[in-house]
Amino acid sequence: MSWRKISMKFAGTCMVCNEKIEVNEVGMWAKGIGVKHEKCSQTAELLCIVCGKPAGCPACEFQEMCDIENVSPFCICSKCSDGKDSYTSYQKSTIKKFPLLDASK
């Protein structure tokens, strides 16, 4: 994923804080992922292992005890966690990303 600093040509919603990013405001953009405020991009954020979008670290119930710099890449966002067959999706995504964990082989 490659985030790029851009001047917004269209209004958008920050994927970290869910607040509006205005036209001509400087933001960070990544193709296929979304946009976020420049200040929000400096907030450490893990990606969901299932969908690849931010896992929601600023709103996570474990934020106070989580050491983002040293935590594993196995986090899941609340949308994927609350979805149908979330455990199966989690297993498949984990095995796809880390094939050595596939016990069936």
C-alpha cells in the first residue's frame, strides 16, 4: 500500500476519524483503500487481515493495553468481525497471508 499526499479535488471522509475532508484540503490517499487527514495518517493503525482496511485502532476496546508497534498482524476490524462466517473468513485470510499456518497440508 502506498499512501500519497494530495490536495483533495473532491470532498471525502477520513477512514480513521470518519470526519469530512474538504476540497483543497491536504490529505493522504491510497488507491483502492481510501483517504485520511494528514494528521490522522500519523496515527499508528493496523490493517484488518480479512479486508485489508484499517482495523479501527483508535476505537478499539484494547487500545489502552495494545502496543501497536509490536502487535501481530492478525487484527480484524469490527465490520469483518461482526459479519457472517467471520471466523471462517479470518481463517482463510490468515492462511492466505501466512501459508505456513495451513495445518491441512
